Amino acid sequence: MHFQQLAYFVAVAEARHFTRAAEEVHVSQPSLSQQIKALENELGAELFSRARGNIALTDAGEALLPLARRILADADTARHEVQELVQLRRGRVRLGATPSVCTGLLPDVLRAFHGAHPGIQLLIEEGGSHDLVRQLARGALDLALLVLPLPAASPALTTVELLHEDLVVVSPASRPAPGREGSVHVADLENEPLVMFRHGYDLRELTVAACRAEGFEPSFTVEGGEMDAVLGFVRAGLGIAVVPRMVAVRAGQDLRTTPLASPGLRRTIALAHRSDVEPPRAARELQRMLLGSGHPAVPSAADGPRPADG
């Protein structure tokens, strides 16, 4: 008994017509009839009554039909499960992330993922949250690490909050720390030269908005850089910068890290994917590792548009 024979039998049983069944399973009608006859010979019983051109199930056919459907369904499930496992030995994951997340969060998680699944190709796309949302929407990414809230024009996305992170001030270790009593108030930044990220960086928008809330426009000595460039400019003594704590921790001993005074500045990083498309098996495994990576987070799922961010 072959799966193909069972599939042909189910097709005829549902269509009650040999020619239509042959068309549905994309085989010639004589071949289908031959396979049905071989199945009947193997079982030792006729499965169909063919009186006057009317096709009806015999008692044997009625008994076989639910069993055949179950066998075929189990075979499909087995094939799917094996394919899912195979995907963890080869394939790819397309992950988008903001540059600061690439610098601070991803290296350890990606190292662990690659160690567990060395055959999976990791494609990382750096960009601002606006750009990453657009790439998720058009199917160019499987997952993305975004800064919440999402842009107002976002498509329907499922997001899970991954971590809440404080922003800190980094300055050259060779100069006194800005501020007083071991922390920096946003108002203290008024008289400090700032090294500023390029337009589109959520950190730029957050910092500028906080300064304006204190009644002043920040002064930039250098602007337009990416994360590594900004840290390099700070090391060179061109100014100070407001960066995520996870980035500051990795910045090295030549930079001084000073917390922002209460209430400080915080941001929320979320893992997102399209709500209407389940990520591939390998992407779901990376998602599991990211969510279980031990970063402080408050799990939350949300669909659809959110207010705009920077």
C-alpha cells in the first residue's frame, strides 16, 4: 500500500468521479484507475461500486476512507516536522536592528545562535526603526529589533517588548565627568558640546526632545555619525554623547559613563514580525533565544499601528 494509492482513493471518494479525481491529482485517468485497482487487489476487496456509471463507496471503501485521510494527514505532519528540523541545519534568518542594538545586544545572542545552528546564514540589516518597519512590511526581513513606539504608519506587526534600557552620558575618561554628585541632569547638557547621531536615529530625536523640554537647544560639535563613529569622536575629546547603557558598557576604559539623574531617559526595544506571516522555523528559533537572553523585559504583544517615534 502506497501513499499515492491512498491519495488517489481519497480523491475518487470525494469527487465520486474518476476523471475529475484524476484532474485534481494531476494524473491521467487510466493511471489513476490502475492504481486504485492495485490497491483493491492488495486489500482483497473492491472499494467502489461502479454500477451504471455511478461511483459509490462499498462497505470496504467506507471503512478505509477515514483511515486513509488520517494516514495522509499524519504523513504530511511528519514531512512538515522533518522539514522544520532540516531548516535548522541550513537556511537563513533576515534580522533587522537599529545600530545601537547591533553593537550592544546582538553579538552575544548571535554567537550563541551560530554555535547551536552553524548552518544557518545570518543576514543583518542595520537601520532606523522607520526603515526597518518598511522592510518588514514588504517581506524583506523575518524579524526586527525596533525602538518603541513604532511609526504611526506601521503595518500590522506583532511586537514583544524585549528590554527597557536607561540612556547614559559618555565622556572622555581623561576629563572630569559632566554634572554633579555622580549624575548628569538634562539641564547640564546646555553648556556641554554634544557629539550627535545622524538624522533618523532614535537616540538623536530622544536627546533633542529632552533638551527642548528643559528650554534649550543642544549644541553640536560633530553630528551625522553612526554609533562607532560617535564613540570615536567622544574618545577624541570632541564632546560628550548620550548613548544606551548597553553600548557604554562595551565602550572601553577610555570612556567615562555617567548616569542621567532621575527621571532620566529610557527607551524600549521590541522584537517585531509581521502579524499575517509566521516567521520561518530558523527565525522562530532566533526569536526564542532573543526573548530568553536574560535581558530585563516586560513581555507585551501588540498589533497594528503605534504612535510615531524618531
